[in-house]
Amino acid sequence: MSPDEVARGSADAMWSNDHASRALGMCLEAVGPGRATLRMTVRDDMVNGHGIGHGGLTFALADSAFAFACNSYNRRTVAAGAEIRFRAPTRAGDELVATAVEREREGRDGTYDVTVTVGDAVVATFVGHSREIGGSFW
């Protein structure tokens, strides 16, 4: 299998069991070795008491993109830590796009940068640290 086929197969296996991402209305747009793009529309029930998109749900989208990127090698991998910086508020109806890109991978550890945008505007930046836990999807 090519690296792109491995990434797609890993993503398909993960997506079939990812009830949380699907319940939040996320769509897996693209996946490849060390990268992934997911999309999610901010629904009315995702807005907080300030009338803006709940930061935890922006984090969830970024975290899901990170997860698909770091699992793209058919090696089961989990988050060891992550941080997010909110750069602009989101609103109901906004379509968020999270793009994860591998910064480095060494041994069982990896670091991934995720940018969350609405159109051309960056609304959040996220850094995820991964750890391979052993096993594969097939």
C-alpha cells in the first residue's frame, strides 16, 4: 500500500468508531501521511453564554484533526498533551476548518500543528503531542 492508502485506511477505521466527532457534525475532508483536515459548522447548541462558539468545541475539532493526522501511519496513537490559543471568536453558522500537519515524529512521539480557520481568518492554533501505544487498525 502507498502511504496515502495507509492513511486513508487508518482514517476509515477510526472514523467508523468515532461517535464523538460524528455527533458534533464533523466531516473528514482529507487525510494523508501526517496530515488531516476536518470541517464542522458551529450549531446554535454550540454557542456559549457570551453568544460565541464554545471554545471546548473548537478544541474538539482541532483535537480530532490532530488524531487523524497522528494515526495516519496505521499505528495506534493517542494524545499525550495539547494546548490551544483562541485568536478570534466564532459564531453560530460559522464553518470551521481544522488542518493538522505533522511537525516532527521521532520514535513513538510526535508533535502536530493544527490551524482552525473560518474562511481566511485564523480563529485558533493548536499544538498536539502524540504517543504511539502499540497496535494497528488492521
